[in-house]
Amino acid sequence: MNITVTLFVQMAVFLALVWFTMSFVWPIILGMMDERAKKIATGLAAAEKGQQDFAQAEKRAEVVIREARDRANQIIDQAQHRANEIVDQAKTTAVAEAARIVATAQQQIVLEQSRAREALRRDVGNLAVSTASKLLQREIDPRAHAELLDKLAAEL
């Protein structure tokens, strides 16, 4: 065989292989490559959307956390305000109770002073009657001289 014929036959076989590949195999390869490119593009788009969603979620989380902190601060302020009100109310109640106790004690003192004066008047009256009876060397009838004892008690 001649080298030229071999070269032409190999060229014809090569052209047939190129034609067969371009006609039947190449469209399948291109289809697979297009499908893969679409999957990659879809994945990249999903990743970008995920990043955007994540950024928005972070912003929402920051807003929620800020609102929660504000609400917590408000609750703390309200609690402190209420505690101050309770303390003030307790102070007011304690002052009122102390004033009531002092007033009651003063009334008790006045009553006890009155009782002590009356007891002292009776004792002084009895002492005066007994002294007068010793001076007069006779017993003075307290019923008979009640007026005298009343005058004496009034003077004392």
C-alpha cells in the first residue's frame, strides 16, 4: 500500500469520526454541559439568596434584641418605680402608725395621770381625815363629812 492512499483513508476515517462526533456525541455533551451550567447557576443564585436572607435575619434579630432590651429596661424601671412607691407607702404607713401609737400613748399617759391624781387625792383625803381624827382624838365619819373631803380634793 501506498502511503498516500493510507493517508487519504486515515483522513476519510478521521472526517467520518469528526462528522459522527459532531452529529451524535457533541449535542449530548453540550446538553450535559448546559445542564451542569444551569445547576451551577441555580446553586450560586440560591447561595446568594441564602446570604441575603441571612443578612435580613441578622437585621431582624438585632431589631428583636434591641426591642427586648428596651422592654427589659422598661420593666426594670417600672419595678424600681413600684419599689420606690411601696417604700414610700410603707414609710407613710409607718409614720401614720407611729403617730397613732404616740397619740394612744399620750392618751394613756393622760388617763394614768388622771387616775394617779385621783388616787393621790383619795390618799391625801384619807390622810387628812386620819390626821384630823388624831388631832381631834376622835374618828371622823367619812359619810358625814363628804363635803369637806370633796372640797379638800378639789383644792389639791
